[in-house]
Amino acid sequence: MSKKPISFGKINFSLSKNQSVDSENEQSTSGFGSFGRTPIQDHKEIEELSDDLENQHVHQVMGIKNFGKKAKNFDIAEMMEQAKKTASEVNKRKLETDLAEKTAENNEEEAEDVIGPLPPVLKDTHSQESGENDSEDDLIGPPLPPSIIQDDSKEKKEKVKNSDGEDSYDELSGSDDEDLSLEKRIPNTHEVEMIHGTKAVVALAADPSGARLATGSIDYDVSFWDFAGMDSSMRSFRTLQPCENHPIKALQYSATGDSILVVSGSAQAKVLDRDGFEVLECVKGDQYITDMARTKGHTASLNSGCWHPHIREEFMTCSQDGTLRLWLTENPKQHKAVIKPRQQGGLKTNPTTCAFSRDGNTVACGCYDGSIQMWDHRKNFVNTTQVLRDAHQKQSEISSIQYSYLGTYLSSRGNDDTLKLWDLRCFKKPLNVFGNLFSRYEQTDCGFSPDDTMVFTGESLQRGQDVGRLLFYNTKTFELVTCIDVTKSHVVKAVWHAKLNQIFVGCGNGVVKCYYNQRRSLRGAKLCLIKTHRKKHSMEVVSSQQIITPHALPLFRQEKLRTNKKRMEKDRLDPVKSRRPDLPITSGQGGRVAASGSTLSSFVIRNLGLSKRVDDDQDPREAILKYAKEAEENPFWVAPAYKKTQPKTIFQSDGDEDGPSDAKKPKT
């Protein structure tokens, strides 16, 4: 059946009287009809005359012709037909070129059985079909150039080839995961060992981008591992003790990866930057206040902590003082909110672990009384939204609770040797209880695989066991998928990084293991194994300078004297060897100290600005006697005051012998 052509804006009136008139009008009119008065026939001519007059006027005034001319009218129907013809021709050419390329590539899997160009019968049928179905199958717009088409075919071939190689995008993206069994989805074909220390690694955190790893231990150390900067020796680039003598209990990177939360055995949590430098420290509460809501911080040792998944400034901590506290990095001096979990009878209980849901709307904690309690983050934290009292055994720690990636499941790990899987839509009974899982540490955790098909947890060593294991269970059938023998110690922490597709495991002997798949894992530990430690090459410098043997120069040469007499005579002339004392000063006074200007009197005289220069080296008695005759003839200071009462001085002359003789005379 031939399809009817579609026309827009066609209006038909079925009137019995004027049916013949309507049939005539149908043939003549196409498009929108006219309403109201009939238009004037000579309207176009009037418009053309007015346009010509207007153009002439503009040309006279501005010197520009064809100003303000109307746009040309195009026939859309003819343009559409022309476009359809060109599109059909392009399609024919494209088919012929594709078939010619396929015949040249007979050895490839994608080649078809058609050889040569299309026969004429096929061309005619194809042209007929294209003429009928132009409105559905024709291309719109210009065709793609052949270079782009060839590039696309090359990319497809490379993807097929890379399926046997490493790091194919289709494989890494997980598109083939549905075809693989659950055991093959676990990236455990290769392993790398990193040594943190000698004590148990009870805290493990991976950067959201997968560039760095942080490990914390009960030996107070936090080590930072940079995969891009490490070589095959797998050594951390920084180790520090951020909380002094407190064991590290929990580590977690923020959602943006720019800071890391450190929860230790102290009452104050810390936030470090990516390089390990302290950003803030939470305030400690008052230990003498019983109401925990009235203190600004925790008053007892911390148990766990985590970041909010979407609010980058908010994090949460839980403590032995029986509270959970929400903090903001902008104000570490006061908590944002306080949550107080309660037991069945209303008494307080200690939260041992805490977590946010994946959407950040729910706050959950596992308590020492075996209960799991949840609050709505968007409301006040007075009443719980969900409470399960008998989740685990009473008076035993719930070491970890984790939400699934889709947010429908919840897994909880307790020190009652169980791992339980819960459905949040029916949060009354567990979906399954995985028993006989011994746990020695309060930080033994659990987690989900990135596709939520498996749940995993670590196992501590019991008596008689040799190897600690990491166990994987199916979340649908609850069967054991596989178990990995990690090391000859306890398995405490395990993190399955969704972006890297690698599993990091912290052990009780201070070893951190990294499991990955050579084909299905990205970057991470794979970057380190390629690099080797480069030794520094010693530069050999050949100098062109003249080499002189020691004491060859006359200045440093030691003369060998034959006799001791000559040696002693030479040493006598040496003032250092002979220890000659300082020679006396021949001129001046006051010994060696009385240099020019060194005494107080000479310094004062020199700085008085006297007109006459004072010579320090002359005898002071002679300098005074110079002015004796002048002072006697012209007294000015002292003599006029005592002139009337002062007796006349009589000096004994050397030749006067009339006086009494001395009592003792020297012997002649």
C-alpha cells in the first residue's frame, strides 16, 4: 500500500450543498486557508512598487542599493525531494564501499559471505524500498567521511584484539562480569606484600581515586603508601605517629580524598591532609560532667569513626562514653550534634562501630548490648528510625557494619563469631547467619563486592589453625564462594576498592596484602611492580690539574737536620717553639695596654675636640712642667684665691747642706 502524503494546515469542510465548490477549492489550495475577507488580488504588485520606491529613496540618501530587501522564498517540497535523492545515492555508495572492504578482509571474523558489489536486481529493489521508506530510513544531514568510518572499524578491531591482552576497557568496566562465575570475579590471581611493621594492622583506608593507601596499627604508627611513587620494593613514603602513644583504631579518607580521619585510643580524633600533616584536632570534653550532651567533645577513648559520603566537611565518631558525635571540620572546638544510644531499659550503652548509609540519610551504629540502631540524618537525633535489639550476642562487640552499594542490604560482623546479612526492607530477622568465624579483634570488618553479589570478612586464627583466611559468600544463595589463604596470622581488615578492582588486607603480623587480577584490575599495585629501584651512578671525574705530592713545595717541606745541636739552635730562634715572652714596650707608659687612645684619659682628651693635639707618648710630668713658668707669672685658677693666706713655698736645693744631717748615713 502506498502511503498518503502528509500535508499540514489543510482544512476540509464536508458540506452537502457546496460539495462541488469544495472539490474545486481542494485542488487549488494547499497549505493554510484564509479566514475572513478575501484578499485583494493586486496586493503583490502594490508591495513590489512600494519596495522599489523605498530602495530608490535609500539609494539617493545613503548610496546603498537593495537595502531592506525581503528574504527569498524557498520551495521546501523541492528541497526535500532533492535531499532524499542525494541521501539515497549516498546510501548506495556507502553500501558498495562497505561490501568491497568486507571482501578484502575475508580472513577476519566480521567478514560476510557477500562478494563484490550489489547486483543490479538488488540495486533496483533497494532503490524502490528506499523510495517508499524515505521518511523512515533516510539519513539526515551530510554523510560521514570515509576516514572516520575506517577509524571506527579499526577501533572495533583493536577492542577485539585487546580482549586477549591487558587492561581492555570492556573487561575493566565490568561488562563481561555477568558471564563470569562469582569466583572468577574476585581479583586474586596475583598478590603483593607490603610490610607495615610487626604489630597487627587494624586500620586500613584507600583513597577514592586509588592513588594512595593508609595503614594504621596498634604500634601507634600510620604509614602512607603512594602507588605512583613506589617501586617493586613496596616501601611506604611516610610513617608517623599522629596520636603519640595511642593505638590507631580507624582510618578513612574523605569523599574528595584530600584529608584522612584518624581515630585512635584517645578521646580526640584528628584530621590529617594527604601528606600526613595535621589539619585539626577535636576538642576533649569535660570528664566531670555527667550529661554528655553538655560537653563539647568525647570524654573517653574512641572506638570508630567515618566521613559523610556527600558532605565533605562532616564526619562522625563514637566513643566509650556512650555517645556518637557529628563534627564539622570548620569548627573542631564543638560538636555539631550528639547521639545517645540506649539499651532496652533506657540505660546508656557504648557504640562500638558506626557508619553512614550510601546516600548519607541514615546514621547507624552497633552497640555493646548487641543492638543495631539507626537515626535519620535529616531530623533531630532523639528518636531512632530503626532498632534491632538482638542483632548479635549481648556483651560482645559489633566490630563492623557496612551498607551495600545499592543500599538494600546491611552486613554486620560481631565478636560472637558470626557475620549476618540483613535486608533493610524487612529489618527484623537476618537473611542469613554465617557462623564459625572466629574474631579476636574489635576492628575485624566486613564488606560487599562492588556489584553486591558477594559479602566478605576476615577470620582470626584459632588453636590448631595455621593460616588466616578471607572468606567470600554469595548474597543470593548464601553459599561459600571461595576463601583466600592470606598469611600465617589473623586477618583483621579487608577493603575491596571498586575503582581499582583490588583487595587490600591487613593482617595481625603487620603485613598488608594486595590482591589483584592482571587483566581485570587497574593501576594501584600494578604500577609498582613494573618499576625497579634505580641505583645512583657514581660520576667519574678526570681532572687535568697537576698532582703535587705532600710536602713537595718549599713552604711545606720539612728539613731533616743531621745533628741535634743544629736542631736546637733553630728551635731557639723560633719564638713559638722557644716560648719567648712578649717584648717590653720601649715608648709610652702603662705597659702593652697603653696604646694610643686605649686609656680612659687619652680617650676623653681625644674626644673633647681640643684645638691642640695631645701626644700620648710623651711624659706627663714634662708636659705639666711646660706650663709651670706661665702659671707662676699669670695665675688664673687656684693661686689668686689663696694669694693672701698661702705661704710661700720653699724648695730645697741640691747644693744646700746646712740643715741637719740624717740619722743614718750610708757607709762609705
